[in-house]
Amino acid sequence: MKQYLLMLLALVCLLSACGGGEPAQEETVVTTFQQISQEEARTIMATNQEAVILDVRTREEYDSGHIKGAVLLPVDEITEETAREVIPTQDTQVLVYCRSGNRSVTASKTLAQLGYTEVYEFGGINTWPYETETR
């Protein structure tokens, strides 16, 4: 019987937001990005001239060949300040790639944590079937 009373007391406490006062508000921080195919990335590039194509490889890799119109921001140099320099607003569509897809995932997570809401990761240039250019 005592167990049932304790369970009932716990249930009443839970249902009445035990502790009194206002219930705690959870702060939701968006730290997600979307992974898309290279074909989807190409479509966005073709239809949204405001989208930022972000190459997160090294300068040497970028100079050896990159997607036309891509902006270089190496993954290990992404900060709030450097991101703000190349991405106009936090709701700008940002298409992120690297060589094979590993660094682009890391960079996309970082950008999402910095508050960017339209981050799309599409893998690596090593499987990019479309045109590229060299510096």
C-alpha cells in the first residue's frame, strides 16, 4: 500500500509541475544541417544566385580545382567572424563541400552551431560530376 501511495504522490507531483512557480522554459538551439545529393546542390546553384558555395578544404586543394563560384573557408578557420565575412546573413543558403565529405560535415555542424539555418552539406569534390575550375 505504501508503494502505491508513493507512486500516486510522484504522479501528482509530476502532473502539477512540482516545485511551484513557472515551469522551466527549454531553450532550443538549432544545430542541424541537411545533407543533400550533389544533384540537389547543383540545382540550388543554378536557381539561387545568392547561395554561397563554401569550399572548406585547404588553399592548396582549392587552387588545384574547385567548383565555379566557390568561396574558400578552410574548416579549421571557421569562426563567427570568418563566417560572417563570407556568408551575408544567417538565413543565406550555404552549400558546403570538401574533398571527400568528412570536413564538410564538420564545417556544416560548426555553421549550424553559429546560428546558420540554411546549411546544406553535399559531400566531396572527388565525386563531383560537374565542371570545376582552377585558380
